[in-house]
Amino acid sequence: MNFCPECGSILRKGIIDGKEYLVCKCGYKELLEEDKEETQKKVEKKKKELEENLIIVNKEDRITVNLTVDRVCPECGHNKAETWQEQTRSADEPSTTFFRCLKCKHTWREY
């Protein structure tokens, strides 16, 4: 969607002398040069640029803001874990506390 630089109204497609223009009710017009192959090339180029700059982060590798507590991991025995709480049951029951070992990433819960 394009807007008129003169008055800010929406520009609409119109045909003048067999050529497509974007026209405004205030009288502004600009030639619409729509080459589908050129547009497709631009889209493909932009898509390739985005794919090259894509960074994939695993859920476990994310930066955490959870609290770190002294808790022994049942899998590896490491004594540091991050913790958070979630409401997994109805609202009138206590929330569930989750722990994730900072060494092996094993996750367990306490009700």
C-alpha cells in the first residue's frame, strides 16, 4: 500500500494513456513500473540475505533470567539448577516448580 507524498491519501492504480499509474484524488500521480521478473528477483535476493543472517538457537541454549538455586540433579549429581514456576493445574492449587540442571540440562519438577 502506497501513500501520496502530497496529501497522505492512499494511492490507487489507474491507467492513463495505456500505462499504469498510482494516482491520488489530489492530482498526484506516479508511473507504476511493475516488472514481475524484477520484483521476483528482489524477493529472492532479500530471502537469501535473510537466510544467510539467520541464527538458530536451541531452546536450551537461550539466555535465561531464571533464578539459580542449590539443588542436586537426579541425573548427573551437579548441585546447581535454574528454577521457575508455572501454573499447571487449576488456579486454586499451588503452582508447579521446575528445575533445570545447569550442567546436563535435565529438567525435573516438584509439585
